[in-house]
Amino acid sequence: MKKWILLMGLALPFFVSGQSINDNDLAKIRAGFVKDNYTTGMQNALSSNEVTKLAWSRENEGSTDHYFTYRVDVSGITNQKKSGRCWLFTSLNIFRPMAAEHFHTKSFEFSENYLYFWDLFEKANLFLNNIVASADRGIDDEKVRWYFRSPVDDGGQWINFVNLANKYGMVPREAMEETFSSENTSWMTKLISRKLREQALQLRELKNAGTSDKQLEATKVDMLATIYRMLALNLGEPPTEFQYRYQTEDGQLVAAKTFTPKSFMQEVLGNVQLNDYVMLMNDPSRPFWKHYEIENYRNVQEGENWHYVNLPNEVIKGFCIESIRNNEAMYASCDVGKQLRRDFGVLDVDNFNYEAVYDVPFGMDKKQRIQSRESGSSHGMALIAVEVDEQEQPLKWQFENSWGEQAGEKGYLTFTDAWFNEYLFRMVVHKKFVSQKVLDIYGEKPTMLPPWDPMF
């Protein structure tokens, strides 16, 4: 009897209050679905077509052009193919104009594959370190479950790039080209994650059996050698030194010069310091004018966690306009799937009218969409252009995307200022374009947030 009471007590938390649907409820619901001519016609249309074809607001067609008051000098579109490396492409794309100008070439591309290799390798190390540090927690502990959920993946954001470039430098694409696996990452990351989970269980057992820290570290290094092998087989081995020669815009062939990844980055960036860029966020679900940090959200053990200042859109826009005026692109991330007309390369809140199709209102604002996980940042792109009115107020903006030249307007996406307000979340701006008030907040001790927060 006591055992039965105990089991019932354990089961209670799984019961949910509320009533089941009865026959009267169902009859009322069914009676409310009146099949008049419009409803019958829309039912036929929706059951035979993609909803976006029916919801497209035809009167919005042609309402947004691709001309801008201020635009950064960019050329050439990159293509991340079937990978989730948008953050890495975007970060490197910001500095492509600088490299093209330095070498006097028509176009230039950094090797995304080079930093991608080190991103996965460093993430593997961080994962195994986290596993050892949390070995005293149960396997069902919330934090442990979070670690095991995704040992490595393609995802990231600006600070991940900063951590990598500061440690490993940058190289031109010619020094480490893309491979099939870098452009089609799914199977590689799945199998590396599978091996890391196996290694993690072994490390937990060793730690809980009293193995010394020195021996645990040696075992981890041996495990990372296996991960390095898997990465090198898929992506190639990253260079420690390489030769680079190129042809200038006027046709002059420049003799090859030997670089290391760090010396090449220094050659291109000069006095530019990656840590001089500030991440800004527009998240109305949290107080503005505050500094936040996401716990353990980084890729390099000794690197920085993701941190930012939360600000109103109007403040962020002022910094962005100033950066574009000065011919400097910015890292940005947004909910790109919302209201995207991909064939026209236009993002606008009035592109699709789903309410007209279903005769159902959709009423959540940006804060509610974040809190309910309906919306969040899904893609990173470089912000390169803005159209302003006579009062220098923004009307529309433009992204340089990394989906190839066939996506959007020759690879670019134009978005209205109204869309900026609703679906743009993060921006990275050089500190010289940011107010002292914001820089002071950026220097304050941040409020720590968990990595499973809806915004991240």
C-alpha cells in the first residue's frame, strides 16, 4: 500500500488540469465552420497550394526597389551551400571590402572552411571540458542534458568569429578551399557529435572513479586527436603557413608571398581590432539599456561568451546609418524566414496577408513572439545599405547574403524599415560609431542569462 501511494505521488506532476473535449463542445465547434462559397473556395485552394502563393499581397509587388542613399562598396556574393555557417560567412564578409582594397583586386574571399575547422575543433574541446566539470551532476541534470543535446554544430554568432580569428588568424580561400563536407555539413557534424557523446560518457566515468585531473586532461587530448582526424578527413588540414599571389584590378600579377594565418590577418586588417566591435540587441522581452551575457555561449575555452547591450531600435538604427555612411558593413542577424519574398529579394511586413487567407487574426507583437518562441534570430547577413528621407530617417535597408547570386536580388535582400523593427535582432557596430553612453554600459558587469533562453 505504501509503495502504491509513493508511485501515485511520483506520477501526479505529469497530470495536467483542464477538461477534455466533449460531444457538446465538438458539436459547437463543427457548427461554427460554415462552408459558404468563400470558405469552400479557400478550402480547395489551400488544400492544393502552398499558403504563401495565396497570401502574397499583390498590391505590394514592385513597391520596394533596390536603390539606396548610402551603400557600402561591396562586390561578389558568397554561398554557404547546405551548411549553417551564415555567422561565419557574414563575419568574414564584413572584411572582404577591406581585403579587396588592400590588395587592389576586383574581388576577394576569405576561407570560411579554415575557421570552420577550428570552430568545430574548439567546440569539441569546450564540450569535453564541460562534461568533466559537470561529472558530479546526474545525467538528467538540466545543464548536462544541455551539453549532450548538441556537442558540436554549425551555429554561432559574431563573438565566435572573434574568438577564432584572434587565436587562429584568417586565410584567403585559395589557402583552404571549400570541400563537399564543408558545403554539406549534416553527416559530418552528426558523426562527430556521436563520437563526442561516447567520449563524454567515458570521461564522466573516469572522473567519478577518481581519476586525476592530469590523467583526465591527457585522455581528453587523445580524444581530441580522434576529432581532429575526422575533421581533417572531411575538411582538409588547416595550413600553418602558405603562399599567396594574386592579380590586381589593373592586371598586374603580384609575386607570391609567404604568410602564416595570423600574419595574413595582420596584413589585411592593419590596426583594426576585432574586440573594438560592439554587439547590440533589440529584445523587447527584456529591459533596454542593460548589458547581458549568455552563460557558456562561446566556442573557445578561453574565449569570450556572447554578450551585448539591449537597446531600442531607434538608437541602433542611428549607429547603423553612421557606419554605412562611412563605408563600413556590419554583422546583423534576423528572423529571415518571416515575410520573405525570396524571388524578389524583399522583406516587408506587408508581403503576405495570412489573415485574409484564413480569416483569422494573428496579433502577437515582437515581445510576445520572442517569449512564445514564435520568432528569433535564424540567419546572419552583412548590413550594407540604407535609404533615408530628407530628415535622414531610414526607409529601407539592404543585406549582403550568403546564399549565392541566384537568391534574392542578385544575392542581396532589401528590407523595409518596418520589417527592421519586427524581425531584426542583433547588430555588431564598431565602437567609433557607438555613443559613449552605450560603451559605458558595455563595460559594466553583465547580467548572466542561461543558454536555453528563448532568444538564443
